[in-house]
Amino acid sequence: MQIDYCLYELSALKKLNRFHQNKFAGVLLRINKIYFLDYFPWEEFGDQSVLQFLDKLKPTKKLPAFMHQLLSLEQEKELIKNKPFYNHGQTTIKLKYLGSLDNLKKQLTLLTHAHIRIDFNNGLNKFEALSFWQSLPLSIKNKIDYLEDPCPANELDWSELAANGIPLACDRNPKFEKIIKAIVFKPNIEQNFEASTKKIFSSYMGHDLGRYHCYLALMKWGDLNEAHGVDTPGIYQNQKELFQLNGDQLSLNKVEVSKLYLELRSLNWTTL
């Protein structure tokens, strides 16, 4: 397998999580001069940096398992049927905890949506999560689908949160399926797996190629009756409009996907 790579940087147009950062590094891979992959880490949440990833890849030229999954999606992309899907931003809203619970509560008060999902990225402890939930009026609680990763998970603490009525979703924590309401699945960084709990597909908020691969994964494995987090528009400079709104669903913008692959083929690649 021949692997070439090309480093890239993304400039954020707004704050993306509770950490203060506006420049993000990633790396594109070209496999056998035909197929393209994206590795985009969130180092603040424990991912290997781009340089660590490349250093680990160089000696063996063997892709990690999740990237083999992405490669299979690349290879099958012309065969995977393109269908419309529900995404955050229409009938379902996703909020990010950015460090202030007061600001989060103000947002919740202003929203009229019936389905709200809040991602805390493990930003609270168990007691803060309980206090936050208990401080919300019933009218707001009834609109919340789930709290995603409110605090680092162990089975005892999360069982207590659930016993207090908190609907939980899991992303970067152990997946206690008997406790949680949903699993947030990110095909750009983890392998597909069977789950009895519903899976919400989420892009890794990286390169446009990563969003496209997440869409392919949803088309192949996901429940299209659920709202997902595949498209994350307007967060970086020069993002492509890979999806078009049609009613309350999104459809793939094939013209923009074609432009994406033309750009990928024209990059300056370095052999690993």
C-alpha cells in the first residue's frame, strides 16, 4: 500500500468547545494514488496529534482499523445510495457547553424547539450535572433529548444521574447501554459496532472529506428517521456546502463533492 500525505490547517469562525483555540491541524492521506482519507484530531480530548499519528504510521504503513473502515467507504462511494437525512439545525438543535452554565440556561430559555441536545464534552462533575438538571424548569426539561457526556463516566455515577431523570448520551465515555438513551457514533475516528441503543451519527468537525465520509457511513449503517450531526456548516473558513436543505432534510450536493475531489487530486502530496 502506498501512502502519501498532505498537512492542512483549519481556521475556526467561532468557538467550537470550552477550550480556547481557533487553529486546528489535520492531515489528508492518499492511498495508492486513488483514494483519500482524513485524520483530524482533537488533542484537548486525548487524540493523538497529527505528528504522533504519522510517526506511528510510518514504520508499518498499516492503517488503524477505523481508517480501513473509511477506506472501504471511499472505495464504495459510487455504490452507496444517496438519500436525504435529518440533521441538527432544523427540527433538532444541538448546543455546546462552552464553559458557562448561565449562558447555556439563557440559550435554553430562548429556544422553542421540541428537541434539544446538549454536549458537555465531560465539562462538569457529577454534582454540577445534577445541580444543572435540577435547576431547569419542567417546560425546558421536556424539550431536552439528552445531555451528552455531562461528566466523566463510571457506571455508579451515571446510574445516579439517570435515576434522577437525566437522559444521557455517550460519546467519549464507556457505553453503558442499559443506562444511556443514545450513543454518539463518530465514524471518522471509531469503528462501526452493533448497539441496542440508538446511534446518532456525528462528523468529527474536521475536513470536508471527513463530513462526506460520515455521510457515507450514515447512508450505509444509520437510521434515517433520527436527526444526526453529519453537517456542521459555518464553523471554518472556506468550508464547502456539501449539503443542501430541502424542507426539513438535507441532501448531498454532488457538485460540491466533485469540486472537493478535484481539489484533493491537485494537492502537493508527500510520500510517507
